Amino acid sequence: MPLQHTYTMKAGTKSKLLLVYATSADSTFGKTGLAKNLSAGSAAYIREGDSTARRVPIVQGRVGEWASGALAEVDPKLLPGLYQFGAPDEMVAEGSARAVLLIRFPDTVIKPVEINLVAYDPQDAERIGVWSLAGHKRHEFLRQALPRFTEMELALGEQAEKEGLSSGIPDSSAAYIREGEAQVRRIPLIEGKLGEHRAGSFVEVDSKLLPGVYQFGVPDEMLAAGAETVTLMLKLAVIEPISIHLVAYDPQDAERLGMSALGPEGRRAALRGAFPRLTAKELGDAR
């Protein structure tokens, strides 16, 4: 599957670094060397609702450092075809819900960069609603919203919450870069076993039923907090780069995901459903 350049970020974000993947027009292999002739390239964007597109002058950049329009090749050997681009602050400013950026070079394919601009910070675990509803943070929220809550009721709420390539590794390599970092990190490949996780493990799923599908063990440190996007490349025949968007919430946790987005009425409805004995005044005190 081709690498999709899609971002979700808070409108008004400053000094944002984007990672994009370039291929030759006649192949899917990463294209290197674009940063050596920046004058041949061009960049422009449009914000949803605007009537005109805006050009972005492309300038020489350095990996891990931001400047508007700065383009830098990440590592032509470890991550061929991967580039870092400095998004102009005005492109992601408040006032629009979406922006689309195009970066073009001759005989090169770089997929459009689509940016969804939202009113919240996807990296803010406190306010997005995951950890603020778990453990002591959940209790802290309820005590502030409903000061007359007893420890027994809090305990009951907690209880309800709880109920609610296998023949050998070929001569290959793997590496990744985390957005905003200057260092590319290698991943030693080891033979793996289906259904089991080990960092760098690589195993073929089923050569007959799912030919060409493999399982790869992602290193924990690759997904650690502190970056919004990680790009992984496995130099095994032709495998497209893998772009991973890191967020502060668990997208599979429907129970906790939406509290902060519910608004006052939604929060009261949620609390009323969870604690039917709450009085109207107690619900009115909920913040």
C-alpha cells in the first residue's frame, strides 16, 4: 500500500516537521538526491475555504531542525526516498479545518500531504480523555465535578469500569526515524514466530493463503511518547515505507475516548447513565 501523507494536528501548531516519501516516476523505489537541486522543485498549499493557493519557497534544511519550506534528505542509505519538510506556520494556522500540500520535483512522485486541523492537541493525554478517566485521574475528575461523591460510589464506578519470511532472514535491513529527531535508528532483523512479539522479528504469515504478507515486531522505543509520526523502512525487495501516527489516546478504547469531547451536556448524560442516583443539583455541579 502506498505511503499516505496524512496528519492530524491542532490548528495553530508552530514549527511542524513533516516526513514525506519520494519515488521515481517509473518505479516504487525511493528517490534520493532531491535536496541537491532544490531549484528544480516547487511547493504550494491550499487551505480549505481559501480562494487561492500559496507557494512555499523550498530552502535547504537540516534533519531535526525546522525552518519554513526547509527540505532535508533523512538518510539516503538507511531510509532512501524519505525527506523532512518544514511546514509553514501559516499553513496550519487557525481558521481552517484542512490543508493540502504538494511538493513537486521533475520525474518524481510525492503524494499530497493532507493535514486535518483540529481544535484539540492529539498529543495531550490529559485532555483527550484517556488517562483523565483512569485510576487516580478519574477519581480526581469526579471529586472536582461532584464533591459530595463518597469513596464507596467512586469504588463502584471503578468496578463497573473494569467489567465493562520464516525460513531465514535475507540480507536486508530495517531502520526508522521519529519526527523531529535527527538520528536514524537501525533495527537488527531476527527470525520470528507468528503471534509472538520480539523487536525486529520478521516472519512470513502464509505463503499460500497470504503470499507476500509478513509479520514484523516493532521495537517499543520506536513508538515511545515524544513524537507524533514515525516512518519505518524495511529494505526487503519492494516494501513501501510504513508511516505510523502516534496519539495520546487508545483509538480502540471507546469507553474512555470521548469524555473530553462530549461537552457539558454530554458529560452530564454520561454521568447520569453511570450513576442514576445522582441528583439534579449534583449533575448541575459537574464541570
